[in-house]
Amino acid sequence: MIMNKTAVEWFIQELFTKIDYIQVDPKLIEQAQQMHMEQLADAWYAGDEDGPIHHFEQYYNETYGGNNE
């Protein structure tokens, strides 16, 4: 199965391929990914008036690989 990339993951990959040398605190990357996941979850639950068909975490893991993969 091909996993999609979140916008944050794409940006990080592009940043590291375009810049020869950069120091980024890994905690900032983790925080950005967590914030993005929370925004997706908020949108998921806001658009689901009849209750979740399946849990957001399951959708996220199936779509993006979960665990920052």
C-alpha cells in the first residue's frame, strides 16, 4: 500500500532536499506533525454529524502510516 504524505511531511522532505545544511530540532518537527494531525482530526469530527464511521486515528494510520512514518 502506498502511503500519502501530510503537508508537513512533504514540506520537511522538500526543505532538507533544497538546503545543503540546516539544523532543526526534531521536537519541532514532531510538534508540527502532531499539530497537523490534531487539525485533521478536528475537521474530521466537525464534518461527521452522525458520529464517526470509523475512528480518525484508524483513518490517519491507514492513510498516512501513523507513528510519523
